[in-house]
Amino acid sequence: MDLGKRFEDASAFAAVSVSSLEANTHYPVTRAKRINTKYGLAVVLTLQDPDEGVVQVFLPQRHSDVITDTDLTTINTKTVALSLVYKGLCDSSKSYLLAIESSP
């Protein structure tokens, strides 16, 4: 793929907040990558959203910390089909409740 096409594709994905995802909906994970941010290493998932098309979500740090390089390879080589599921907010801590599940 030429640089122009890759550059265009990189701009096509909207970054959305985890909280903007619909609760209890499976969002197929199409790609995962680890990036360096001003807050440290983070994992960004590219998701297939039925309403928005392709979106990217930054995982909270506690979730990014448990994803290994092997997990990233497994996701990116499509060895297993996974979905991100937003379960809502924790009542006490107000943190995002997320699950990675096999795609239906």
C-alpha cells in the first residue's frame, strides 16, 4: 500500500471515549496497537462500530497494563475474533467496566 493511501486511512478513524460506546454491545476488535503517550504506554483498539463505522478507543491504563505483546499479535493476525464490550460505570469508583469476549 502506498504512503498516500496509508496516510489517508490513518485519518479516517474517529477516536471516541469508552463512555460513548453503547453498553452491552459487542464491538469487534479489528486492530490493536501500543502507543507512547504523555501519560505512558497505552493500548488503542480499532473497533467496528455498527453506527459510526471504524472507531478507535484508548483503553484505560489498568486494561492497557494487562495486554501483552502476544495479545496484540493474536488480535492483529486475526488468530481469534474478539469484541470489546462496555459494561457501564462502576457505582463506587466511577471507572469504566470493560470486557473482552469472543465475537458472537
